[in-house]
Amino acid sequence: MGVSLLGDRPSTLVVSNNLNIALIKKELNIAIALLFRLGLLVGGRQERLSTLVVSIPRTGQNLINETCETSARDDPNISYNFCTTSLQAAPASQCAALRGLGMISIRLVRYNVTDTRCYIKHLMKNRKWDPYSKQCLKDCFELFSDAISSVKQATKYYNSKRYDDANVQISSVMDAVTTCEDGFKERKGLVSPLTERNRNTFQLSAVALSVLHMIQKGSDV
Ligand SMILES: *[C@@H]1O[C@H](CO)[C@@H](O)[C@H](O)[C@H]1NC(C)=O
Ligand SMILES: *[C@@H]1O[C@H](CO)[C@@H](O)[C@H](O)[C@H]1NC(C)=O
Ligand SMILES: *[C@@H]1O[C@H](CO)[C@@H](O)[C@H](O)[C@H]1NC(C)=O
């Protein structure tokens, strides 16, 4: 019995040691699993970081260049140089993502039409015009007044992501400058005093439409 008692103790000890070892093993496994998961987390972060690195070109000068490349390729009315020059001169464009560039291009259209409307008013007041030219300028003034409303409306639509509606409004700005310019063309020998401005506004609007199109196609989320 004594022997069996003596024999029991160590065996109990062994069992308890085994239990302890088993517990330690279990804890170690949990610890290792935790470390592994932490490692995975770190790996996940690294993945996110590399995604960030990949997405860095989606803003700044690279984005402006890429966007203008696409615009110029898809629309023969857009010159790459005009597009980059216009966008990069705009405040905050270097930090903008595609949606920001869309807003910026619409804003540029708005400044352009607002300034041209003011310029037409100035032209009518400060120069003597033949009746036909005077009528053309009057028509252009009306067209640009409507264009300002259109581009304001386009801004609202853009902000609420109604891109098709924004597109319609920007397109009507393009129609307006074309109609304005055509008025002068109809009379032989007449030179439009607004050709350069109309061309700028037309092309800026085309850039805005092109960016809208890219956003709709989901080039940017
Ligand atoms: C973007 O294009 C301009 C010319 O249009 C060029 O000077 C500039 O280096 C380009 N930048 C990048 C980041 O590609
Ligand atoms: C370029 O502009 C003209 C109007 O001047 C228009 O008819 C044509 O559809 C435009 N091209 C593109 C690709 O938008
Ligand atoms: C209209 O846009 C063109 C092209 O970006 C620019 O050169 C011109 O200065 C703008 N005019 C105004 C008044 O904003």
C-alpha cells in the first residue's frame, strides 16, 4: 500500500505536471496564434499601405495628367496642353481626386462664362457697333446669362451626384457659346470679338464633360 501510495504520488504529480504542460502548451498555442494574427494584421496594414502607394498617383499632377490624357484621347475637341494648363492653375487642383477635378472644371466654366458676360457688357457700352454686330452681342449677352444659370445648376446636380443632369447643363453651355459664335459667322467679313473666349469656354466645358464621363464610368470611387 505504502508503495502504491508512494507510487500514486509521483503519478499524480506527473499527471498534474502533464496537465500543467498541457495548459502551458495550450497557452503557448494561443500566444502563437495571437502573434500570428498580429503578424497578419501587420501584413494587412502593409497591404493597405501598398494600396495607398498605388493610389497616390490618383491625385495631384499625375491625376491631372492622366485625366487630360484620357480627355484628349477620347475627345478631339480637347487639347492635352489646354487641359493640363487650365486644371493645374486652379486652386487646390494638385490635391484633388477625380471628383474634385470635376468640381474644379465646372467652376472654371463658371468663371469663364461669368467673365465673358461681363466682357460683352463692357464691349456694348464702350464701342460703337454696326446694328448687326450689336444684335449679335445682345444675343450673346442673353446666351451667356442663360449659361451662367446652367452652370450653376450643373454645380448643384454635380454635388448631388446627378451626373446625367449635370451633363445636360454643361452641354447647354457649349451650345450657347457655339450659337453666340455662329451669329458673327453668319455675316461675311464680320469678325467675332469673342472667338478666343468662346473657344476657351467650349473646351473647358468639354473637359468638364469628359471628367463627368470618367466619374460615371467609375474610374474613381
Ligand atoms: C505632367 O505633364 C506635364 C506636361 O504637361 C509634365 O511637365 C509633368 O512632368 C507631368 N507630371 C507628371 C507627374 O507626370
Ligand atoms: C467636337 O465639337 C463639335 C462641335 O464643334 C461636336 O460636333 C463634336 O461632337 C465634338 N466632338 C466630340 C468627340 O465631342
Ligand atoms: C477661361 O479659361 C481659359 C482656359 O483655362 C483661361 O485661359 C482664361 O483665363 C479663363 N478666363 C477667365 C476669365 O477665367
